[in-house]
Amino acid sequence: MLSPALQEVEVGANPVQVEVGEFDEAIEVVEDAAENPCLNHRCKKGKVCEVDDTNTPMCVCQDPSSCPAAEGEFEHICGNDNKTYDSSCHFFATKCALEGTKKGHKLHLDYIGSCKLIEPCLDNELTEFPLRMRDWLKNVLVTLYARDEDNNLLTEKQKLRVKKIYENEKRLEAGDHSLDLLARDFQKNYNMYIFPVHWQFGQLDQHPADGYLTHSELAPLRAPLIPMEHCTTRFFEECDADKDKYIALEEWAACFGIKERECRFQRTRMVVCFGGFFGTNL
């Protein structure tokens, strides 16, 4: 006859594991930085930390096969080589392995999702892009403000800035507006568009947050929900005025018609707007 302890075990459970588990206490494993030098050693995307013969930590390219398997298509990444990678881990590990080569230098994360056919951006659409994008960014912030009951979407400083836009009676409501109307509204309500443009720069400038946008950091703007997504790549290529493969805040602002005197990037990594100081993650 089974013991009372085993009689209470659920069907399908391993009785040995259950009995042992009742008496064992969880053992917390705490790694010491002295024992594991990689514990506090950070590596950029595509690299992992390993120790050499002298126990010194160093960053080496990660083997793509060691990346976790993608849980679904939502993790797929499209490179500008028109190849779909299982995840950002697989992409950056592949790019790292190509470091020092012409192919590796040219390889960038193009957009999030599996590769697809993207129609070319026509000249007239390129002119239209900043008008649509400015209006879209303003409406995104207004929507976030209206839904941010638990203060999880915007910081208090951000909410104060957006509140002025939200409560302004002159604000153009979201809609499928003509280009003429968008252009006139930008001229008439110019100040409403400054913060949304700067805010989006700060949202993208994360890896690293250095005041410059790389091709990979622009990837979120190549998503289907972005207006005129097929023009994103061409638009920001032309924004890169000095052709150094990076978009500085001044270049970003100029692309959207924001005057440099109202927002210039300082070497102190602070943005000066209207005489007030704000971090790049506005």
C-alpha cells in the first residue's frame, strides 16, 4: 500500500521528485566577479564575453548557432542584404563575424520583420514624407498622453510638454489631410511639432545613447504602421548631410524643418531647446 505522502501526489507527477522537493530548500547561487570576470564586462551586440589564459575578460564574436531559437516571426530581422535573420541575435552575430570586411561594413539592420518587397520611393513621395511623419509623431504623443493613466508611457516632464499640445485648441486633429493643409499647419503651429520630432530622436537613440542615429537604430521606423514606410530608408539617407553613416540631432531636426537655433546638440550630451535643458531621451 502507498504511503500517505505518495497518495497525495497528483497523477502524472514523479513521486521521487515530489518527496525530495518537499525537504530541499532552494539554493541561491551568487556569482562572484572575482570568480567570473565576465560578470561586469559588457560587450556590444553580436559579441559575448570570454576569458583568456590569464583570466582576463574580452569580447569575442558570438556564434550565431548559439543564439536562442526565435519564438516566432515577430523576432525576425531583415538585413539590408535582403536576407531574413531569425532574430537580432543571429543578425548581429553574423555582422560581427564579418568585421573588417567590406561586406560587414555595409551590412546593417534594415527593418524589423521578415524581408519583403518594398516599393521604391518616388521623388514626390520623398517631399511628402516629412509632412506626414511630423503630423504622425505629434498624434502618437497626443494618443500616449490621453492613454497614460498609470504614468507608464511618458515621464512627468514629457507629459507636461505634451499637455500643452493636447490642450491647444489650434491643434490639427488626426486625419487624412492634404499636403497643403499639413504644410500650412506646420507654419502656423510650428511650436507644436518641435517636441515630437526631438522626442522621436531620443526614443531611437538608445544603442548607444550617444546623440547619433545609426542605420540599425532607425529600424523601428521601417515598420508597416509608419506612414509611407517605403520612403524611410531613402529619406534618412538624404538626411545624412555629411554622409558619415550617422544622423546627428541637427541633421534629424533639419530634415523635419526644425530650425537649428531652437535645438542644437551640445558636447555635454544635453539638448538645448527654448533655453531649457533636456536629455536626449526627452
